Amino acid sequence: MDNQPDYKFNEGALIQELKEYIDSTYGGHYSKNKFQSTEFISDCGHGIGFSIGNILKYAQRYGRKGHRIDHRKDLMKVLHYAIIALSEHDKTKEEEEDLWTIEQVEADADNEEGPW
């Protein structure tokens, strides 16, 4: 028995195609020496802005540059940058939670009476 939903908009095939597109960016000109420029931008703390900026760029360019196949590629880029933005969002949340935990531990330590 197949547990796949009865997709109405071809989501299963499109998600697979998106995965293949993303996989291709790791071996193409987007990746030099096994690093993507997006990684460096993210490491500098600009990942969410960079991702959202690219989502806007490719969404606004859709239908205006090239041919129908290029328009489709723009949509794939929007989706890819949206996934990167989700990752950046989650990473920021984890960093905030880590910071809160560190601050809480330090505050608790300051409030404890030492052996002296």
C-alpha cells in the first residue's frame, strides 16, 4: 500500500526535481574548492538577508528575462534560496537558545553562594 498523498499539484515530482537542482549546485560553478560563497556570507552573519534578497531578485525577474525555461529556473532559485533562508532562520534560533542558556547558567552561578 502506497502512503503517498494524492498530490494535486505534482508536488512529489517537483520536490524531487528541486532536490536534483540543489544537488547540482554543489558540483557546479556555485561551488569552488568544495565551498559555496553562500557559506562565507552566512559565516559573516548575513545569510538571512542574502537569502531573502535573492528570493526577491529571482521572484521579480520571473518572466522578464530569457525564455520559459529560464523563468522556470528562476522559480527553482527562489525555492532553493527559501530553503537556505529556513536553514539560516533555524540556525539563528539555535544560537539565540544557546545564548539564553549561557546567560541563564551565568546568572544562576552569580546567584549561588560559594563555599567561601
